[in-house]
Amino acid sequence: MLSVAGLTRRFGDHLALDDVSFDVVPGRMTGFVGANGAGKTTTMRIILGVLGATAGEVRWQGGPLTQQVRQDFGYMPEERGLYPKMKIRDQLVFFGRLHGLDPVRAGERTDKLLERLSLAERSGDMLETLSLGNQQRVQIAAALVHEPIALVLDEPFSGLDPLAVDAMVDLLREEVSPEVPVLFSSHQLDLVERLCDDLVVLSRGKVVAAGPVSELAATSTATYRLVVDGDAGWLRDVPGIQVRDVAGGSALFDVTDAGREQQVLQEAMSRGSVIEFGPERVALSDVFREATR
């Protein structure tokens, strides 16, 4: 397991990270979300040893994370770090060798990934001749080529079209074993919701929410949908709820006083037919807004 314990980082008078702690569990994808400037990239750079921490530490399997162990990590930085005038296959083999693979194994892994990413025919081309989306595919291949023991991805899906995202997600699921902890940041909350088992929400350098996505959604404000045969505008006058939207007989509302939803149901039934009533699935965007407000 990869653990971040009490990380604090100052840049002069600016406190970028304030006692940040969370775990990235093997076999589970952990989403790392927060507004711009929240401290996500700083945290990831400390995990990878690119930056030092003012206080706190990063731990691996219960012990200190050493540079030797970090060599077996896979990292995809937000600012892409490939060589534009180097041939695609040559640089993937090069990155594999940097991580300790022998030339034969580095070549085998490179060819497998290029084939999987539909880039085998471009293997002898220079990176700069590829589209931005295909360059990003090569970048993820560089993070995976050495079969990493942990994976840290900073905005890996930024700028990709939906088909490219699906291809990258399928590749990650194929390549990452159940023993590998995966941490990735993204501003695409719908994508995080679809992919992630666990979530860490960072705001102004502090962890404001962390845990399994399902549990965080369950602790969020309860939202209900009501559909009646008639006008549901009367909901606006019911105490203990906050109406999000009313359109004719359909309404969406939050319960601010526990148990008030049953009173709403009883009132609706006394007024006529109830077509639909029940809890609404909480979107990750709502969990994020509630945690960071």
C-alpha cells in the first residue's frame, strides 16, 4: 500500500499542503480531485521524489518510500515529458531501460504496448509527427512499459476524446495487476465517478474528504425525486427540505431535516396520485461541491 502521512509543503510564505494524509490501496483506483491550486500536483511530485516535503512522509508497504522503490513506480506528469524529435519505439525502449529492463524485455514490452494502442505502424516515426491524442497514448505507454508496482497519473485523460479515453481505460485495466495501487488526478468528475473505487478530495492544501466513493456519496445530503399527477409547486412551502427543481408534477429536493422525506410522501399522497418517489443517485460532482464549500 502507498501511504501519504502528514505531508506539509511550503513555498516561502505560501502553505501549499497542510498535513495531507491518505492511503492508495492496491487493486483499487483512487481518484485525486480538487480545484486548480489545491495541491494535487505538488502531492504527486512529492510521492515521486521530484519535490521534497517540508514535513511528513510517503510510505510504501508500511516503511519509508526509498528512491530505489520509486524507480519501479510509473508516472505520467501533467506536463508531458517525452522527446518530440525521438522515434516512438526508441524512446519507449529507452524509458524501459531507465527503469531497469534489459534490452530484449524493454523491446517486447514496447512492441506489445504500441500494438495495443494501435501505434505499431508509427513506431519508427518521431513523436512530434503524432496528433496530441496519440502523443498522450505514448505517454501512458511510457508509464506502463516497465510493469510498475504503483502508478501515479496526473490528468491522464485531459484533452482526449471519448473513444480515446475508453481505449486508455481498457489498457489500464489490462496492464495493472491487483497488487498495484493507482492514484490519478482529473477534473473530469464524471470519469472519476465511472473509474474510481476510492476518492480523495483536496481543497486549499487540505484533505476535506476521503474514502470509498459509495460511502462518500451515502454521507452526502439526501436527494429525492417526486413525480405526482398534478403540480408539485407546493413543495417549496414544505419546511425541512430544499427544492432543487420543480417542473410541473416533477420535483427534485434535498432533505435538510432527517425523516422529512416521509412527511413529503404523505403530503403528496393526500393531494393525489404519486407516480414516482425515491432517493436520487448522488453525483460525484455533488459530493465534491459539498466537501469543498
